[in-house]
Amino acid sequence: MSQNPLFTPVKAGPFNLKHRLVLAPLTRIRSDEDLCPTDLHVQYYKERATEGGLLITEATVMCPQSIASRHVPAMFNEKQALAWKRVFDAVHAIGGIVSLQGWHQGRVAHSSYTEHPLAIEAGAITCEAPSPVCFEANSVGFGKVMVPNETPREMTIDDIERLKLQYIESARLTFEVAGADIYELHGAHGYLFDSFFNNGVNKRTDKYGGSLENRFRFFEEVFNLLNDKYPGRIAVRISPHDNKYTYLGATDSDPKELYAYIFSRLSTFNLAYILVTEPRWNRQWVELPENDTMLQLPLQSAALLPHFRNNTPGKNTFVIGAGGFSPTSAFETMNLKSKPYDGIAFGRFFISNPDLHFRLANNLPLNRYNRDSFYTAPPFDQSSFDKGYTDYPTFEQVIKSKYGDDSKVEDFIISDQEDTDKKAKLLALIELTKDDPYPLVSIEVIGKSSSTDQR
């Protein structure tokens, strides 16, 4: 792993990165009632920061109309921005680069959140979308229970103009108050921008519906407004699909043509980076990472990237892949002769390994993740928000817990493949942790086993 191309420098917009291992944006649902990050967020991001490493924040609500949980963080007022500043200052103190993902859930933001105090204060009505097409699933309602979703309110032209101003304000708070480096527009996963893209949920007949150009128009207008103020510091996330596996029911009559068009248009933009989802994650998968078959699926979204690459001669936008990568498949992808991605974003393994960069660089075993604590859920208990968030140990903490404070990490790092003693020590350590809350798993077996063992 010491020769892993993930550990080579690259640029993200104006920022120099020392490696290509990225913290993916991950919804964790652990903010306070004012949708502000807390001390736990400071600890969480600080632990995962490295000098010259890029961290992308969890999805962050960018206006009162998009509030969809009691504990998802936001960035639409000064209090929230100052709370985020504490997080960003901690990351910057280590030399890290941080991007805030601005999120509008669109038709997934249940209308009951209109009762949230921050929505009431702003006179905001939640659950807005390009067209009144219902998301057929249950949502967490404001009353802390799961409730059926409902038909969203179709956005008027005035609503769209209002939202443009809200994006400008969210970006201002992000850069000028909180001090982030990059602002990412969440254009993926069936949320607001993606629902404008897909004609299965965008039924508009005005300038924001119908043709590919019209459906892309809203995103382009927002990007241009932000890029004019913060050139080279705006990024985007995109999630191609094939109508077989869709995001929140956002379908299109020709998804291949749609996302080829989107990539082609984005190729002309002055992006800090583009984050592309590979649709290889299944929320129903509950088994061990050793036998997670989703980790073995081939790349899909990467096939569309020539529409982006071939239109950018001499332009080196940082293209990040995310979704279903194991350490081994990330290494293999980055070693392809014509590699589709310039960097890899990890989610699950970054959740469970605050020192993921160190472990991958030294081929050290990883903590197994616990899916049950990825998110918090009603009834919310803020006193337990640290569980599954900031209680995963570093590798150093693991060995000290097993062998005492005098234990040294270097005694477990194999630099010579003939070093049978260190190999034996690592195997023994893995065995010692088998009954721990977060037992260790060797990198080499992730996604490789046919075992049906459950934890």
C-alpha cells in the first residue's frame, strides 16, 4: 500500500492536496436543536483531518425550506456558521482542506418541518420541488415519528429566485463567516437539483422543464452566481443512474443521455472538484464488510466520465469517485492505465476509522463499522450521539488497550513481506479484538469472503 497512488499530490481548485483519500459527505444526524454542529463535530472532523487532506462535510441544510430532520446541521444563519467555524478551525489547524456540502432535500423534506422553530421564524414552507410528484416512502416527521411522505409543493418562479439568493447567503456564511475552503452543491441522489434534472419527477413546461437544457438551467444559474463570487471554489456531486437503481424514485426517460449531457456541460465549469456516486451501496446490506457483495460490483458511473474528460483539454478538474469502494478496489481503480477517478472518497470505512489515512498508508487492519449507529433516529437521545460517531478507536488506541501504554505502532507495520513476526503479531491482534464493539478486519479480506457470519 506504500505505493498506492492515493498517496500522491493533486489539486482541488486552488488547493494543493497531499493525497487523494477523501472523506465522503455522510449524513450523521447529530447536530443540536438549532441545527448547529457541537463539540462532537469538532472532535469527529479533527480526528479525520490530515495535512493536505480533503474532508467533505455531512450534508448540510442550506435554507429553512429544506429542513428535514431535527438534528441535521444547517448553514443558513450566523449561529450555525459560527458553530461550523469551530469545526473548520480545528481542521485547518492540522493543515486539512474542508468543503461544506450545501443540501436542499426538495420533495424529501417533509412538510411537517414547516413547524420547526427555524422554519416558523423564516416563514418557510418545507417540501418544495420542481413538480408535485410524490416520493413514495416514509419520512421522519417533525413529531419524531415515521410518517408517509406527501405530494410536494411545486416551486414557482419566485420560489426559484428566492432559492438562488438563499444559496448565495449560504455560501457567504460558509466562506466569510465559517471559513470553509470549498462549497459543494449537492446535485445528486434525487434531492432538489437532481429532481430538476430527471424528467420522471420534473414535469414543468416552463424554462426549467422539458429539454435537457431547461432541466439543467436552475443548477447552472446557481453555480454561476456562486462561482462569480467565489471562483474555483464551488464543487458539485452528481449521481448517474440507470432507472433500475434510482435515488428517491427520481427516474428519467433516458438517464444515459441525461447524465452524458450533464457531464458534458460540467466540463466547461470552473469546478473545485466533481464528486461522482457509483451506485454500489445497498442500505439493506447488513453483513460483515468481508462478504459485502456490493463491494465487488463493477464501476458504472465511470463509463460516463469521457463526456467530462474529453471536453476539458488541458483542464485538470479533480474527479472523485465514491460508493462501494474497498481499500483494495480503490487501489486497483487508481492503478488503471486510464483511471476514471483522480481520488476516492470513503464513507463507511472513514466512519469507523478516524485514522483511515494512516491505516491505508501502512496496510493496517480496519475497525469494522456498525451500521446500526450510522444515523440517529427518533426518539432522539442527544446524550448518546457519540455512539458510532466519536467512539471508534485509532489503531494506536487499539494496541494500547491490548498491550499497554508502552506499545508502539511501528511494531505492527510490515515493511518487509518476509517479516513473519510482525505478520503473526497482526493476526494475534485481530483475534484479540474479535469480541470488541469494533473488531479489526484485515484490509485484504474486505469484500472477499463468502462467509455469512453476522455481527
